[in-house]
Amino acid sequence: MSGYVLLSILFIVLVMLVIMTYYLRAVDKQEVQDEDGEDAPATVKVRDVVTAQTFVYTAIVLTSVCMVVSLYLIVKGTIWEGHLMEWMNIVIRLMHITFGIAWIGASFYFVFLENALNRTKDVREELAGNLWAVHGGGFYYLEKYKVAPKTIPKHLHWFKYEAYFTWLSGFCLLFVVYYFNAKALLIDKNVLDISPLAGLSIGVGSFVVAWILYDLICKTSLVQKGIWFALTGFIICTGFAYFYCHVFSARAAYMHFGAMLGSIMVANVFFVIIPAQKAMVKAAAENKPLDPKLGKNAGLRSLHNNYFTLPVLFVMISNHFPSTFGFEYPWVILAIISLGAAGVKHYLNIKEKGQLSVWVLPVSILILLSAAYISAPQKPGECKSVVSFAEVNAIIQQRCISCHSASPTDDFYTAPPNGITYDTPDNIVKLKDKIMQRVVLTKSMPQNNKTNMTEKERELIRCWIDQGASLK
């Protein structure tokens, strides 16, 4: 009963916070329309309202998270637990993708804008460049100032919440998918037998360590040596990939690698980029000189984030493709694709500058193709006898049906993963290609080999499929 009381209290708090957002919006609108007072006091009031709105929105997010946790504790151990977890997965994943598109889209756009600026023809002295563009049936004219305009506008858009909510939703998703279900999805006892708490601590702690290492390198002279900085960063990232693949299940290792890069990206925004922008706005508003290193450093960190985007996007979709994390050395595939994807992004960046490179894109594509080549399955051995369906069905009933059934008996899955069931012979035959890919080639199923399927059993399934997957 206490759980329901807590949930009710949190709901009331959430309603009050939502009402408060409407009140603050009305105050903000009134301050904008009020032209009687002086500019400076009005600007201060607007800033105060914006600060209050930020705190309220943060409180709404935290209250919502607490409500979800309370609801989970209420249904934990009941028949509704699996249903709640699946819907939490869907909702948070959708939020993560939506905010991620907004953040990465902004990153792509502003790096393009920086690369494509006209810096010479008819550019005013205070400008660093300008750009004419057409989009959506309209013409746009954009200007970039060398430092700041003489008068800072009252309404200045900040590109930060896309980053914050992408990371927050991704972090919540990491908990929902992997930490809440650590024994099933995070920990592979064939890799390392650790407790769920140890797995969570290692995962979260590694993000902090990665940021500290990256930030320290950025504060050395190495950051000015492009190729050497990139090479050092690649080696460190490969080290993290190797570490994750020797601690977690391969699929979870990939997700943690992406979360590690995403954490570095959002830390760049929170600790470097936004503080530099605030310092620029404050100096301009107070008519004080600004240290140009702040803007330069923030721009450099933003560029680093831009190169991280494609490797992170690959990780986001990798769990759908066991040919990557199912390889014998999954960290190698992860490192190769991250390098190739960053290379493709580098080609796009220099192309936007109008520069010509005849080798960056072909080499990047060859690097990506090498991952497909080295992860290709080996030539199978010869099948010495005809394998009957009865033999294969016995294996599936023993090793797979606990999860992939209309009524799973697994201690984690209360519904068949991805809706795949092997309850009938026809279903098994229909899904033979998926079985070949997941069970035989990549050996990514059963999940973490929870039911201890043997190599001999996998080979029998392969022979049965190669022999035509007959029901006889």
C-alpha cells in the first residue's frame, strides 16, 4: 500500500509542476511584452524566469523517473512486471531516438555551417562569415560573429537540452534493458561471473574514467596535433572496447561503448561548451573583453562530438545485427567500424569545406568492408549423416523453448522476445534462416548461452538446415 501512496504523492507533485510551467510561461510572455521599464532590469527578469523554468523542467523529469521506479516496485514479481518493462523499453527508446536525432542533427548542421561559411566576399568586419541557404520553401541568411554582437538579444536559443535529454533517456534505457535485467542481458558467466551490482558499478564508473582521460588529453598540447590526437583517442577507445567485451556480454559491451562515447559528448556540452557560451554572453552583455580561447576550445569540443556521432549511431543499431557482436572477437569489429565511421564523417566534413580528398572515403569504406570480411563465417564441415527434424526439435525444445514460446518459462522473459516462437514445427521451418544466423553462425542465441547449448547441437542444426530443413 505504501507504494501506491508514494505514487499518488508523486503524481500530485507532477501536476503542480506542470501548472507551474504554465505560470512561468505567462510571466515570461508578460516580461517580453512589457516595454515600459529599462532594458537591463527586464533582461535580468527574463533570465530569472528562464532559470526557474529550467529547474521546474528538471523537477518534472526527476519526478517522472521516480514515478516509474515506484510503479516498477509495485508490480515487481507480479504478472505485470514484464509488460511494464516492455513498455518502459519502448517509451524510453523512442524518447532516446527522438532527442538523439535532434542533437546529432544540430551537430551535423552547425559543423556544416562552420565549414560552408563565406568568409571573404562582402563580409562585414565584425563577422566571421555568412551563408545564404534555401530550405522548405524559404530563403535564409545566417551570420556568424567573430566574438559577439554589440547588443545581446533577449531571446537567444541555446542548443543544450537536446544533448542533456538524449543522455538522460539513454542512461535510463541502459538501466531498463541491462541493469534491471543484469543476470539475463548484462552478465555472461562465460565471459566474467560478477554480481549485478558489480556490473552496474563497472559500467557507470567506466564512463567517469573515460571522461577524465579524454578531458586530460584535451588539456595537453596533443589536442593541437590532429592526427596524433585522433590516433591516441582511437587507441584509448579500442582499449575500452576490449575491456567491455571481457567484462560484459558482447551485446551489452557494445551498448556500454556507445554509452561511454555519449557520456563524453554530453560532458563536453555540460562542462565545456555551455560554460564557454555563458561566459561569451555575459562578457558581451557587460561590455567586457572575452578570452577567445573559450570559444575556440568549445568549438573544438563540438567538433570532437561531431566525429563521435557515427560510431554512436552504429552502436545504437548494432544489437539488431549479431554478425557484429557475435564475432569471436567482438571488440575488433567495434573498433574497426568506429574507425571507418569516423573516417566517413571526416570525409563529409572536408567536403563541406570545399576541399578535395581522393583517399579518405575509399579507405574508410575499405575499413568498414574489412569488418564484414573478417567476421564472415568459416566454411562448415561435412555432414556425415542425415539429420532428422526430431533431433533438431529435441534440441530446440530443450535449449530455446523456455524463452521462444507463447508461454515462456524463463525467469526473465514473460513474453517471447521479438514475438518469435518455436511452438510448432512450421514455425521452426519458417524461421530456419534466423536460426542459422543467430544459433549457428554468430552463436548469439541462446542469450549468453543460458541453456548451455553445445557445439555438437549447433552443428546438428546447421546440417539439418543445409540438408533442406525437412520436417521428416
